[in-house]
Amino acid sequence: MSKRRRIKQTLSLEERLAEEARRLREEAELLPHGPVRDAALRKARQAETGSHLSEWLRSPGLQPPE
């Protein structure tokens, strides 16, 4: 049985998602208007949403729904 590779992350998930969103937005600025640019912007928005959700879930003030 092979050993599982383990990678120690140096940045938090929120930071990695925010960086990916920033990179995708910069990439989209260089692309002409069209489906490829729209896809890059959609992925950027998804990464930003994921980052915000993760921050919200980790927040100490998170209360369960009543």
C-alpha cells in the first residue's frame, strides 16, 4: 500500500481562495469579452464566495439557527 502524500499548507483556505479570485480577475481583464472571460469572472466570484463562507463558518460569533 502506498503512503498518502501530505502537504502542509502555509496559507489559510480563505487566503488561497482570495488569491485565486484576484488572479482570475486579473486574467479576465486581459481577455476579450466573451464566454472565456465570463467563465473566469464566474470562477473568481465562486472563489470569493467560498472565502467569505469559510470565514463566516470559522467566526467565533456564529450562532446556530433558532
